Amino acid sequence: MLLCYNADMKLLEDYISKYADCHDDGVVLAGGFLNHNIDTSLLAKIGEEFARLFECRQITKILTVEASGICFAVATAFCMGNIPVLFAKKSAAKNATGEQYCAEVRSYTRGNTSNIMIPSKYLDSHDKVLLIDDFLAHGEALKGLIDIVRQANAHLVGAGIVVEKAFEPGGKLLRQQGVDVKSLAVIQKIVNGTPIFE
């Protein structure tokens, strides 16, 4: 199944091959251009591509999890015509009031479990929601976001992923559940520190 839709996204694969630190055990460190030190020209291309892939879906909200997904969600929202971005927080703010939608998310990279949450007043049954995240491996973050969308009785349009690790089970499981997952770069395996793309 071809998941990288635009030749422009070959640029993303090139960045991963050149700048990411890829380990044969499946770890991909992309802090130099995706997670910490964000390359804004690449970010703009990613937003444009997600907007193209999900155009004409009448999306009313983009939903992500703090913190790494926020910049990609904002770039996508800007390219879609400035639709609202909503992000789930991993801990409750001291000044948080009102009802919250909450979901439990297990992080394989951090080795812990957290409760993600958003105020219920920001998401309802009228919303058509696009999920955006930076990496997809086991799919735990997306499962938590999907749970929140369901709690709100909102409509899930799909999920846009910057980098998918196809050798992990998350993408396959979510697609089997009917989630429209579109990934811009799909790593099939890592051999001697070199990512092999689909």
C-alpha cells in the first residue's frame, strides 16, 4: 500500500536519511529538524501536504497531543484556511475548570502512562476532526485521541502522520479499525542505521 502521496514528500525522506539518527532497534531520533530544532521550510511543506491529502473533508477541528504534534497541526490548519487546532494536555492545569474528555495513553518512548485531556466545551458532535501527530509506532497516542473524539460524539475524518514506522503494529491496527491514516514518510525497516522507505 502506497502511503506517501506526493513527490514533494521525498524531501522528508531525504531529511530522515541525512539528518535523523536511526537505530536498528527501531529508534528514530529526528530532533534536529522535526521535534526540537524544527526546520520551518520542511514544516510548511508538511502542512501543505496534509492540507492537500485531506481537502474537501469539511474539517472543523484538528486535534493532536502536546507537545511534538502541535507545530504540524498548526501548519496544517493554516494551509486549510485557519481552522482551529485543539491539543490534548498530558496533565491537568491548576486553573482547569469544567468537564474534560480524558483518555489513558501509554508512551513506549518514555515508558510511562499518562492521562490526556481536553475541555469538553471545545469539541462536540458537530465537529469533523482530523488527527495529526509526528510519529506513529504502536498507535497509543492516536488511540487516546480517537477515544476523546468518540466521547464527544464528533466525526473522525482521519489521521495525518509525519513519520510512520511500518515495522511497528500501530498503523496496521488503526487501518484495520477503519481509520483513514495517511503517512508522509513510511519506514519499512532500518538496516545498519539506514532507513528503508516504502
